[in-house]
Amino acid sequence: MAPLTSLLVALLITGAALPALAQPAEQPSITSQQDGQRTIDECRVNGKLYAIRIVPANGKPYFLYDDNGDGDFTRVEAPSVAVPAWVGQK
């Protein structure tokens, strides 16, 4: 048990951390605008547009979602969409 404790102390002293704990997930930036009878919310991470939420005055909200970064948006009828992995790529 002592070698494990020594290793943990050494990691803490040197400032080593697990990558998942060291880098929090990027929060989406959302830009909203009114367009006639609907609201349009553009969702971006790292400046990359990955989803557009459309909220019509009459009807259910839906998303246009780019799941792989090719610029081809697919309609998704869901309350939310996940941030795709490709937006984290530089």
C-alpha cells in the first residue's frame, strides 16, 4: 500500500492530473435571432456550427444537426442534441 501512496503523492506534487479532470468540457455558445415567425438558435463550440435549433411560433421545436462536420445538417426532433466529437478537433 505504501508504494501506491508514494506514487499518488508524487503525482500531486508534480502537478500531474488526469486529462479528463484537467480539461473541462467546452460549453456551447448560442446565438439567437428572430426570423419572422420563428426563433433560430445557432449552437457553436470552438467557433464551429454543429446545430441550429428552430422554434416555430406554431409547432414543435426541432434541430438541424451536423453529426460529422461535413456541413450536411439533418433534421432531428428531440429536446436537445449532444455536442459531437468533431467540434473539439482543431
